[in-house]
Amino acid sequence: MQDTSLAFLKSLLDSPGPSGFEVAPARIWRDEAKRFADQVTTDVSGNSFATVKGSAEGPLVMFAGHIDEIGMMVVHIDDEGYLWFEPIGGWDDQIFVGQRVVLIGRQGMVRGVLGKKAIHLMEKEDREKVTKAKDLWIDIGATSKAEAAARVRVGDAGVLDTSFLELPNGRIVSRSLDNRIGAFVVLEALRRLAKDRPKATVTAVATAQEEIAYTGGGARTSATALSPAAAIVVDVTHATDIPGAEKRRHGDIRLGGGPVVSRGAATHPRVVDLLAETAEAEQIPMAWHAAPRFTSTDADAIFTSSRGVATGLVSVPNRYMHSPNEMVTLDDLDRAAQLLAGFARRVTKDTDFTAR
């Protein structure tokens, strides 16, 4: 991976942007896109678009990766200045215990810690209980409600306060890999296409609010606006090369094993076949994932948007999903971008995505 791309990735991952509050990472994404894209825009839903134009007769291909992350929102400030919160997105509440947080305040970032009664002060039966988010609070060092309210408002959002970490063997760790790396991969694929233009016009989209997308979120609004001939969604999937993972239920997915292509009701057979053909032709290692009902990604919303979009899902293996220490490999990111770019170059005005 080039140094410029790695620097962009670090900046993107470290920028707080929970669902509904993706402004900061989206701005970083658009600024990077302006370096090579023909057109860069945004919309009222919070989606960001970057386009590389193909030939006049080529179809439109959409690449989508959501740029939001799970987080938390302040719901109450008590008289002592403690903040009470609700999770944004799907959390294992045990992860909150003992963490630092950063809140997106009106005058900038506000840091604090998640508080819990010390074990020495707990009764025996309380020590054995599973911790719930409702039992925890955020301490920003305030001594009163007025002091806290001067820095934080009810409705302010935040994330766990962790930063990008590089480990051996090209492995990286961050709290926001799900799915800031999807937004990264679609833009890296577009960067490659800007250097070697396809016949198709390609628009990469950093979609908003996927983690709370009960009605389709930014994926549905952006796909409806674009009405592409085909779309590839990039997200993460569970790496099962960890102790205790049940491969018979969740598949054999390994870090460094290459991108994962899903097959199922929300993915189009012709798109899936073309992705497989691309991987074989370009010698990109890949794995398969079965999604018999739905994918729980933006693919579900895009596939059924407007009059229907021929959709594919490419996922990056990810360990420890929805935690402050998710882990992926840089090789898998590069391979996913290569796969998307290769797919786009194979799409022409004669490519038929209608099921026959």
C-alpha cells in the first residue's frame, strides 16, 4: 500500500463518526477523493460521492462502503455532572467497562471515561451480574450539571477513545474498521480506475447510517439517486480463524485470505460470477460466504432500491468486530480494491445484468 493511501487510512479511522454524526470522516474522504476523481459531491443524507467518468456509452457502476461506526449518545446529564448514555448500533455491553470515550461537543471534542462502581464497593451478587450499558455513566471531570452542560448537550454522540495501531504481518487495529475500511476500499478502487479508465462510469459512495439502517439508511437514498446498472458493496465479515469459532456455521474465513464474495438472495448471480471471473483472471485469492436470507449490510437496501439494482457484496475478513480493537490485514484491503477495479473494467454497455 502506498504511503499516501496508508496516511489517508489512518486519518479516516481515527476520526470519530458514529451513525448520524459522520461529518468529520466524510469530509476527510471527500478531500482525498478530490485528488483524483472527476466529481465529488455530498447529499442531505450525509452520503459522499466521488465519480470517475468512463466512455459516453458506458453504464454506471456504484461502489458503496458505509463510513459510520457504532458509538453512543448522551441522553441525560445529572446534578453531579455525570452523563448517562444509550448505545448507537449493536454493542456487547461488556466492552464498555473501563473504556475512555470522546464526545463530539459543540466546541470540539470532549474526553471522558466510562464509570462503574469499583469491585470493592460491590456486593457479592452484584459482582456476578452481567454489566449493562444502563448501569454505566460517562465522567468528563465535571463537578456539576451546569459545568457539564456547558461542554456537552443531550443528543451529543461519541465513540470509544482508541487510535490506529499497526501490528506485525501487515495487520492493523482500530475501533472503526467496521466499516470505515469499506469506504476506504471503494475510494482506493476508484483511485486505480482514475489511472486506467474503464468504459463504465464509476461512482464510489461513502454511505451514512448503516449501523442503524432499519429502513435502508444512506445506501437506499444514494442508490435511488444514482440508479446504477450494478453495485458492489464493501463491508467486513467475521474472520473465523480465532479460537472457538464454529466454521460449520460461519464459514472458513481467514485474515490474509483475500476478499470474501457473498452468494445469496441479496446478491445478483451475474455480478457474483463476474467477481469470481475477475478474481481468477487477476489471481486474487478469495473466499465464499453464504447469505441465504439477508446480508445485514448495505447490499440489502441497494438490491431492492428504485427498480432494483444488480448488487454484489465483497467483504474484508475482520477479527473482533464491534469492539475498540477490530483487526484486518492491509493485503486484504489491497486485494479488495483490486477486485473492484477489475470488475468495473469488465463492465461495458453490452453487459447484461437481467436474470434470464
